[in-house]
Amino acid sequence: MSQDHDRIVSLQLTAQMSFLQIATHCVETAAKAFGLGKEESLKLSLATEEIFSYLGSHVCRGGILDIRCINRLSYVRVEFRFSVSTLNMGALNIAASVDCENEDDMAEMGLAIASRTINRLNIVAERQNCICLAIENDKHYPPAPKTYVVPIDVTGALMVETPDTEGVKQYVTRVAQGSPDPIRPIFFNYPGQVADMVAAGNCQVVTAVDAKGELAGGVLFRFLTTRIVEMFGPHVFQQDREGEIAGLLLDACIARTVRSKAIGLVSLTGMPSSVQSQFELLGLMNHYRHDGKTIAGQAFYRLLHEDPGCLVFTDTSLKDYLQREYSRLFLAREIREVRDQGEMKAGASIFATEVHREGSVAILRPLWPGVDYDANVKKHLLFLEEEVINSIFFNLDLGVSWHASLMAVLLANHFRPVLIIPFAGQADLLIFQYDRTEP
Amino acid sequence: MIEPNLDLLVPAYVREFEPYIPSKPDQELQKLYGCDHLYRLNNNENPLGPPPGAQEVIRRFPPPRGAVYPSGDSYYLRQEIAACHGIDPDQVLVGNGANEVIAFVIKAFCSQGDNIITADKTFAVYEWVAVFSGIEARVIPLKEERFDDEAMLEGIDAATKVIFLCNPNNPTGTYWSRDTLRAFLEEVGGKQIVVIDEAYYEFVEADDFPDGISLINDYPNLIVFRTFSKMYGIAGLRIGYLVGDLKVVDMIRRTCIVYSVNGIAQEAALACLRDETGHIRRTRELVREGKAFLCAEMAVMGLPVIVGEGNYLIVKLTGSDTLAYRKLMHEGIMIRPMTGFRYPNHIRVTMARMEAMEAFVAALKNILA
């Protein structure tokens, strides 16, 4: 990600209502300057109003609030950084106010309301008691034209290249015009958006072309975390050479990532069968669609280096599951059981909720431990049900001992472990999915 | 407590560089993978160990000498190396393994905005040192598993300071002949420093393989690396060296950290050079035998190999090499997965005693069954 200073507008102010308009005006003006349309800029401003009011009255009243607006070309991100005391931590849950029943309590719903107006909302704990709450709104782009797709006729030897902007758009257009794929990310419908994502350094694209420059296929990849690269594709446009083209693109993707920070390559949206033997099947994730249909997506993985092994923590309830999975994946792990031995626990837990409204997906992560796990999980489920979010995931970092305390709670609330992504956290990431088939 | 602002204090090229995490110690690995033995076929170590004279030096190193600084510039060792090659001792710089002399060279010749040229599928440390020093590393794809001389020459521009060649190449074992190397140096014409890493020089049996050190008189922009870690089996003591033209080495000496090579390593290296027991012959025989055995076994299994000079070969698998690494570790065999060398689905295997070679083949058959 580029850190160019001309892409950042920052503001520091006290979290008090008299400064509300300064914050909203700053965000709206910056969003417009960064190329967001009038409507999208206004939405960011409205979300800022909700968040500022909420933080100023419930979370860090009178405290220092840093606001940073960042131009990531395809979207604008607004970050709110502040310190909190343990007394008001619980208010940072997006579902903190789901039990508010009357209009008077609407002010309690700041985060929930804010999340409805923008594309994504997320929250991370950066240091001791220092929180970063971020909202993002995408720029509006025209969709790829739905014209008739002329069959590709690729001839002779192929080479891989890093395409220019037009090449990126051509690749994305070709993907969008291919067979419909319900689990393909929405950005593949917008060639201009992907071109901007590449320009901003948020992802990379490699294409395969013949000597005449005819496009045979492409692959898009980006850092999912600092150590894991997520790959989309390889997309092959000439099926009679699928194995060759997909192999070439996969090798190119690996060559460009292997000497980076990445330790592994993950594919959560499927890949051609010809390259699946180079990966390990992690598991299946269900994608619940608005029309009621369920689509199972396979998740694949390969390490880029030797497995250094690591320590993971578990609750008794999932020890057998982890042993089975690690044995199946041949991963060297020391599994340590975490038990409640009556030690003191206090305070409200916080879950970070990343809501992707366009895909109807929510990803929850524990941010802060507490004594109210069960109630907090239930609140979040209720909130996400009201928001009509279909696919709900809960990610636990197996390298963080207190996360293990949530395992039994998640199981009791109809979450099921679906897969482990090695090294996607401090240690491995265990992904739970809310099982809608259970009563 | 005020935490330092590392975003401001640390240059971006350092912040964004991923530190290399070496393997855990064998005992830890055995515990993790649940194996009661471990054949180390991953680091191209010499299973015969050091020559007898060097073993004796290590055994008899007087403990009180541990309190005394070693020669800061490996004085006697440089004299011995110089005598072996008929050069001036001041043409030699000794480092804490050849890795350290790579850093000396990059520090001496490169500054911000410069670049180095190397290959994509070769020893990674040239690229790493350049990148975490803020220097661009241009990696030229191998051509038919060999360094591509034409493409490397085309990659040179006004900011190119150093070209790193690995001869024979680790991991492919391919090499440039004397003629190819001379032609390349002629084309470069002294405008850049050319480094030839000859870490596996002593294993080479091909007649047309060049002795880089003998070319330095003709090409003063040439620097040659050698190591005691591979053929001489003292990898654990960390010692290697570079040889170059007097004026060039005088420049590199300015970036060289003195006293970085310990006393026992210097004395053991001296003993390695003075070996008259046939250590090199014995090792070459072991390597030859291992390669013949593995090539035959891999052919039976239908697995292609890339084999050339050096004490290693590459096996192409049908699936993930990193998965094969983990499966083989459970069987007590440690190989090098090649994805990190940009050879996905390939593994590199070090030649070892027949017992280890047979164990490797049995384990490979088992995991592929």
C-alpha cells in the first residue's frame, strides 16, 4: 500500500460535539477531492457524523481523536483513532445497542447506523487501549460491458507480463464476460476499479499473452494479511490450453510473491482443476445467497516456504478437530489446551465486525476479552440477522490464548469450524461459519 | 513509556523486508514433526565433515584461547589462500561465511538509486542484501536452467553496479564455461563489478569449468567468492572469502568488519587448505555415487531431475514441494523445497551417505504412494 502523503488528509481534534461539523466537513471535502462522487462522499460524511457523535458521547468523550482520510484510488478510507478506558470498551461493539427498543435510544446505535451507509466498517486494536475504527466507501465505476465474447485464439508460445492499465481492464472485462460465478468478488465486474486497485498497490495482476499480444489468461493477487497472499484465478480464456496457461500464471504469481513477506498463498474463490494438485484443500465455505441458494466454495492453500511450526491454543471442545486437521495437513503444531481455572475475568468483550454489504458477508473477530462472550455473540447474531447479512464468519487466532475461550461459546451458538488458514494470524486462523441450517 | 516511531525511524526498504527465519534446531524439529532421527539433506552440507586436520584443530582448540581476540583480518589464512592461488594476500578478504562478503561488496559499490543484477532462480542472498540495503535487485530469468548471459547484459544500465553470478548455480548445478565467462566479461568491459560465487567450486569435475581467481589479472572488475562451508565441511564455523584485484579489494576493505571471523574458524580453514588426505576426492566420490543412485531411482519413479555440478540435485514432483517437505519431515528426512528459489513443486536434495540416500528414496516413495 502506498503511503504517499498526497493521498492522506489528517485532522486531530477533541471528541466533543461542537467540533462535529469540522469532522464531517473535512471527511466530505477530502472524499470529493479524492474522486468520490457527491453521493458517496455524503454517505461517508453521514457515517462520520454518526461515529463522531457516538465516540464523543459514549466512548472517548473529550479525548483526542485523530481522523485520517486516505485515498486508495478505488475507495476512500476514513480512520478514527482514539484511546479508550476499559470502562466503556463494550460500546465499541457494532451490536452494542441491538436491544434498544425505542427511538430515544437511537443515539446508542451510532456504529450500526454508520455501517449501513458505507461499504465496509472495521475496528482494530492497535496498541494497549488504542483503537482504530475505519470506514470505507468505494468509488462508483461503470460495470464491464456485457457484449458478446469473441472466442480467443491464442497461438504459439506464451509469455507472462505485468499489464498496463488497459491490459488490466481488458483482463477484468474478459473475466466479467465469462461464465457467471457467484463467489467471484464483485470488483471483477468493474474493470476501472481493478485498474485503480492495481495503481494504488492494493493488488497485482499478471497476464499471459501470445506473440501477437492476444490475452490467454490472468491472475490477480493481493496480501490478505501481512503473511498470506490471496489469489483470484488463474482465469484462463482458452480452455484447450487450460493446464499450460493456468500453470504459467500460477508460477508467475508465486515468483512475484515468494521473496516478499508472504509465507503462504490462499485461494478462497476456486481455481482451475489443472493447478489444484499444487495446493492443499483446506475446506469448504458456504455462501448463502439472497435467493436462498447455498454455494459451497473450496478453499485451497500452499505454503511458500518450509513450515516453521508453531504453538496453537485450543479449548477441549476442539482439540480433536485441530489434531485431525493438522494431521491431515501435515502441519507441525504444538496444541496446548486452555482451561478456565477460576482466574478473575472482568469487563465487556469487543468483537470487530467487518461488514461487506455487497456480498452480504460479515466477518467477526475477537478484539478484547471479557466475561460476556455468550451474550455478545448472541447480540451480534441478532444484529446481523436484522441487517440481512447471509454469510457470517467468526475468525479466531489460534496463536492468542484467550481466543480459545470463545470456541465452546461459538459451537453453542451454531457456529462450526470450517477451515484453518495457516499463519493468517499470530499463528493459524480458525474460521467458523454460522450454520443457518441449525434451528 | 514513549514507544519509538518505527515508521519514521526505519527506512521503508527495511520495514517492508521480511526477515528470513532459519529452520529451528534439529531437536526442536524432531519434536515438532515427531521423528526420532533426521537426515539433513537440505543445506548442501558435507556428510563427511571437515578434513581430518581441521577436525584435529577443532578438537584441540585450547579453551583459554577463547578469551583472546582472533587475528582481525585473518592474517595467516589470507597468506595461505594467496599462496594457493599465486596472488597477493591483500587481494583476499575473509568474512564470517560467504554471506558476509556479499554484504561487504554491496556496501562498497552500491548506493541509493543503484541496482544489482542476478538471476531469478539462484542463491537468494544477493537479492536479499540488495533489497534490505535499499538497492534494486534485477532478477533475470534463467534460460534452460542456466544464467542467461544475453539477458543479463541487456539488463545493465547506467545505475548497475554489480552483477552476481553463481557458478555452478545453486540450485540447478548449471555453469558457464571458461569461454562463456570470458565472453561475458569482455562485453561488460569493466564498467560493472562482476561477482562469481564459486561456493561449489571444489565439487566441479567438468573440464571446461573456469577458475575465476585465475581470470582476475585479465579482468580487474572480477571478484570471486569461495567458502569453507561446503566441500570443507566447516559450515558451523562460518568462514568464507573473496578474492579480487588489489585496488578493488582495497575499496571493499573499507566496508569490511574486522574481527568478525573467529579464531577456531581461521585455524580450521588453514587446515582445510593444507589437507593431503584426499578429502576432496572422497567427497567427490560420495557425490558421484549419490547422484547416480538418485538419478536411477527417480527415473524409475518417473520424476524428472535437474542435475549438474555441485553436491545436490533437483527433483520435480507432481504436487506441492512445501507439502512434500512436511511429509518427508514426518519421515525424518529434511530436504529443501524449491518454491523459495522460484521453482515451485521442485525439491533440492543434498548428496549424502548411501544410508541417507536410501532413506530418502524410501520416504519419497512412501509419501507419493
